[in-house]
Amino acid sequence: MEVITDTWTTIQYLILGLVQGITEPLPISSSEHIVIIRELF
């Protein structure tokens, strides 16, 4: 069961990294990225 949890956590971090990379040119703070991702998950 721990492997599934670790995999899900890794996927969440990858998605967060992608969102931050894509929205880098926009005037959004890094903390806002985290808030947005938390709302999605």
C-alpha cells in the first residue's frame, strides 16, 4: 500500500512542477500554484 501512496505523491509533485513551469511567465506567486493544485486534488 505504501508504494501506491508514494506513486500518487510523485504524480502530484510532477503535476505541480508542470503547472509552475507552464505558468512561470504569468504574474502568479509560487504559493498560489500550491493553492490551485490543492483545490484540484
